[in-house]
Amino acid sequence: MSLNARLEPVLYLFAGLFGVAGVALAALAAHGGGQANLVASASAMCLTHAPALLALALGTARLKTAWLAGFLMIAGTLLFAGDLVSLRFAGSGLFPYAAPTGGCAMMLGWLAVAAGAILRVRA
């Protein structure tokens, strides 16, 4: 069993979790008062990466880099959104530079998707 095939359920899991978190955070941002922009940014990242992870899970047989892209997007979204939510509700972030580290990981995830266009799976 390939690494992509083993990771497929994890991609589905985080697609669902990020989807529900994104909707909940968007509602909180709309009704949350002060510092709603932190929660809105976290919501946007969750709602952007949930369908991306779903697409990666559906395309594991065709995209050789799906496992890497998915891992980077999951880790990056958790760090970025987690840091902003922690800052909003706990008053401090996860650790210094957690959000930028997460942002870089998400960007690398998207580059891994692009690399998949070059590293083709043989039919």
C-alpha cells in the first residue's frame, strides 16, 4: 500500500475538521466583537484548506505528492489557525512565529501540489 493510500483517510478527516472549524470560526468572527479579525483569518485558512485536502484525498492515485502536500497543509493550518485562536482566547500565541511558520508550511504544501504536475504517476 502506497503512502498516498495510507494517508487518504487522514486527509478526509482533516478536511472535515477544518471545514467545521472554519464555519464555526466564521460565525464567531461575525458575532464575536473585538479581535474578530484574528478569528476571521483562522476561519479563512480552515475553509480554504478543507476543500484542498478533500481534493488531495480524492486525487491520491493521480498526484504523487499528495501525501507531502496534505501533511504540509495540515501542519500549516493547525499552526496558523491555532496560533490566532490561541492569541484571541488565551491572550498569547502557541509559540513565537507559530503563525508565520504555519503560513510557510501551507505555501510549501501548495508548491508540493504544483510539483505533482511534474512528478507524474505512471499509469
